[in-house]
Amino acid sequence: MKTKICGITALMLILCLLVPAFSGCADGTKTDDTQPPAASSGAETEAVTAEETAEEIDDRIGKYDFGKSTYRILARKLTSYEYMTTEDEGNIVKSAVSKRNLDIEERFNVKIELIEEPGNWDNRDAFIKVVENAYAGGTDAYDLVSTHSAYAVNIGIKGFSYNLLDLPEVDLSAKWWCPMYTENVNIGGAVYTAVGDIGYTLYEYMMCVFYNKDLAETYHIDDLYGIAKRGEWTYDKMLELSRDVHADLNSSGVPDDGDLFGLAMSGHACRLSATAWDTKITVRDDTGKQVMNLPNDKYIEAYAKLYTSIWENPEQVVFKGEGASHDPEFVAGHILFFPEKLAEAAKMRDMTSDYGILPYPKYDSDQKEYISSARDAMNAVSVMRNISDKEKAGAVTEALCMYGRKYVTPAYYETTLKYRYLNDPDAVYMLDLIRDTMTFDFAMTFTNSLGLVYSIMGDNISNKVKDISSTLRSAGKSNARKLDDIYSAYEKIK
């Protein structure tokens, strides 16, 4: 038996140790390399306690008693640590996850249960089949489903997910969810997946540009934070500043991985450019429907800029395709600018040089705002359509996200960045800027349903394809039909 008491219950929200958690929050990937953060005792520096960084939030979740029933989470095994983990006194992230779950279980008299299934990119069809079988069985085997965001939307397209806009207690406009993601997956008033502080892979895969402060000083590159703050941080500016940063460190006589470079680019960074430079793979027509927009001049120009900078400047830019990393070279102090996901900061803890963080650069000076994003290997969540207790599913899902912001997100930042920026207001500002400008365009979010259209830029750069006009024309035609299929599927579900 359950009862609900109307009213607003005030809880304390713990601020991020660096900046307030962002309210706007998928870059395609074919591999999953997410790992839980390394353990930290928290004893290596004077910590700011949770109580000292708390703020009040407007907690609108009602009071429920779910009679010791079970709330079941189906998660891909690779990243299930977001939802449940064995508490480890030496790992503050694990402790935060355990604390979040315990608070929710006590508050709602409910038991959180985790069910794991393989669900990396190569197992995506098998994971969806598990959900399909559970739905076809007619029982509510799971409440929440969490998996790789690039194919999580397929679960909704197949009709297995509940419209989160109609789920009791879930408020996707709350600051612990990502409203820009919600806006771009909304088709005719139906939102079947969401991302936010419910899982910290969102933060692990948040893209930024690391830069080596010591190299910047050596090459008399000043005021990078000021350049970014003034809105002058563009790809052209990054190329300009990195142009003379090169040294043949291994005396090989040719540019190679053993050298010093001004810029390290990757297939993932190129994919992100499609979003960060607003290349408009899809646009909304007069009715608000998304339609394919390939080829278009902006996309072709952006691709040409990337291709030229990467393949025609071998002494300035070092490139690695998807699945490869420049981490060792950056940590060794051999790279000035390094676009990568924020999780790589955990590998830089023992880096001799100091480093800073900048947003992904604008396309050019005409672009008004920075546009940040994350790789789609982060998780997105959905609620099963055939749940028997909608109030339980809604209240616990909302609480997982809200308490995730309260406990888990600050712990993740504390562990990953190890207080590097606690007293650096400029770096704090940059991280805040990246979060505030996070978005997920439609083509990125639905890329697995649209023939991996979001991968075109990164894949073709990696393969040294100079002219992609014919590829874009073909993709535009074939994916226009696939886009119509998505809309048709949503109509059938209604």
C-alpha cells in the first residue's frame, strides 16, 4: 500500500566542488572504454566537506511508501557502476552511489535491484532483444533501462518505453536532467529517453580541450582563458596558436607520435565538430518535424577545414582515428592542445606539467555561442512502458537523478580532477561554460537509427577522404527515408 502527501519537501543539494552542476547536457562511438574512476582516499588534500558546499533545492517529489517493493534497473554491465556498487571506504564515488541508493530506499521504503546485461556497442542488438522479450512477456520485469545512448532511443522507437513527459513525479525541466537533450528527442510530445545526473557517464564523456600550461608559457601563448571568455576561442585561433609548436623529439626526421605537436586531433573530436560547429545535419521544417539536410554548404565547409588542418599540416597536427588515444603523449608534455572527454583527466593526476581546460572551439568568429557536447557512449535511460506502478517508477527515477546531483556528481569531480581547480576561478568558469553550452542535436541522438549519419565526419577524416560530396548526397537520401520511419513508428505507438 502506498500513500502520497501533497506538498514540497526541502532537501539539501550538494554543489559540485568546482561549479554548479549544469542544466544543459551524444558523439557517436563504436567502442566502450568507460571505466569507474580510480579509488581516492580523499586524504591527499584538505577536502571541502559536503555540508560546507550544500544548498537548498526545491524537491517536488511527494512522500510515498512503496511497501518494500522492488525497483529494478536493467543496465549494461560495462557501466552498471553508475547505479549500484559495493561500497568502498577508499572510493568516494562508490560511497556516493551507495549513499544515494540508501537515501532513496529509506525515503520510499523500496529496494533498488540491479540486473546486468552485456550492452556495449557490439552487443546492442542483444541488449534490445532482452528488453523486447521482457516487454513481450507481459510483466514489468524492469522499471528503468540504462544503456549506450546511441541505441537507447531504439528501445523507444520499438514501443517499449514510457513517455517520460507523462510519468508521475518526473520533471525533465529540473536542473538535474538535461533539457537540451529532452528538446531534441521530443517527437510530437513523446520523450522516451533522458540523460542527466542519474548517471555520471554523462560527465565522463563530456568533451573539452585540455591544454598544457607549461608549453603555452614556453611558446609565449598567453591569456587563453581570457580569449575563451571573450568568445574569441575558435578553431582558427587554436590553429594559429599551435602553428609553431613542433619539435622532432625522437630525431626520426619525420613527424610521428614521438614528436612535440601543437594540436592532437582524433576521429571522436572530428565527430564533435559536427555539433560544435552547428553543421545542421537535420533541420526542422515549418511543422516542427526534423528533416535531413545533407549535403549542405556549412557541413562541407566544416569538413574541408578539418581535412586541411589535419592532413595538410603534418608538423602541426597529429591525428589518431577512433579507438586510439593521445593520452600518453599529452601526459608526457608533448602536446599543447588536446580535445578529449573529461574522464581523461583521471589519467593526468601525476602529469608533471600543469594543464588547463577550455571549451571546444567555435567554428569561426561569426559563431555567436560555444556549443559543447559529449560522446554518445554515455548512458541514456528509459522507463518500461508496461510498468505496473507508475508512481514508483516516476518517484524513484526522479530521485535517482536528483540525489545523483546531490551526492554522485560532486564525488566524481572530486575524484577525477583531484581538487586541481578548486582554487582556480578561471578553470571553474571554463567548466561551467562547457556545461552551460552542452547540447545533443537530433542526428547525434538518433544516429543508430539513421545509418550512423553522425559518424560521417569522423570516419571520412580518419580514412583521408578529401571529397565527401557524394557520400553526403547518398546519406541524405537514404536517411530521409529512415527519418520518416522514425516518425511513423512514433505515430504507431500513439
